[in-house]
Amino acid sequence: MSAGVRTAVTVLLAALIGAAAGITAVVWLQTPPDDPPQRPDFTLPVLDGGERSIDEWDGKIIVLNFWATWCAPCRREIPLFSQLNAAYRDQGVRFLGVAIDDPEPIRGFLDQVRMGYPTFHGMESALDVAAAYGNQRGTLPYTVIIDRDGRIIERFSGELHEPDLRPILDDLTG
């Protein structure tokens, strides 16, 4: 075999190996994981004093919403979340808030707006929890849906509306 033919075969073989590796990578990256990730445990302060842990709601469907009093879209979501919490409560759905804020502004906000579900609070610690749930950028609002087995089913950055949530809750409670 001449040097020219050997070089051509070597280049062709390298190209085929590269193409196969590229196709394998694309397929691997597009394949969803077999199991959704488990929710991280956390304990944070609550407004009525003391601390609570998310594991108190094990076995429930959890809508975990990260919000702040200074965040307009967050403030707009809370009445909807309170309404849906009441509507789905008998089906085992619980809404939980995590306010990235100090207690006093939260109390002032809650004097004006009824929140029908518990809310944790904190600054750095609450941001750490948000990051553990996939919110690396600290976007608010940020909402995570967790099934009865503690698996994270959905993550949403930005304001949610009823048509975003109701089909997911109907599916999980169906």
C-alpha cells in the first residue's frame, strides 16, 4: 500500500470515528434521564418563629415557589397560588413559599395580601436552597413541582399562570 493510500485510509478512518462519536454525543445529550432528580432536603426559618423542613410534606405534591416582596411578578402569582392551593388541597397538593427576603417586609406584604400557604424565608440560605433546586442564576419567581415520591417534575423561571400549572396538577392528582 502506498503512502498516499495509507494517509487517505487513515483520514477516512479518523473521520468515521469522529462522526460516530459526534452522533453518539448528540443522542446521549438528547436522551432524558431515566428518573427525575430527587428534591434536596432543606430547613429554613418561618415567619411564626422557629424552623421547618420540607420533609414535613413528604408524600404530598409540592409546588415550591421562590419569591420576594420586591419582585412584581412574584407578588402577582401569590393570589393564584393561594387559590390553587385551596382547590387542590384535598387531593394532596401543597404550595410552599421561600421568600428571599427579611421577615419584616414579608410581614408587611402579608398584611396586604392573603397567602394561604406556609412560607419560609432567608437571604443567603434561601438563595442556596434555590440553587440546590436548579436556580443557579437566582431568577425570581422560580417554581418547582415535586411529585409524591419527592421527584422534581418541572422547573419554571418567571411568572406562572393558571394554564401553566393546572394541567400539571391535574395530571399528578389524576
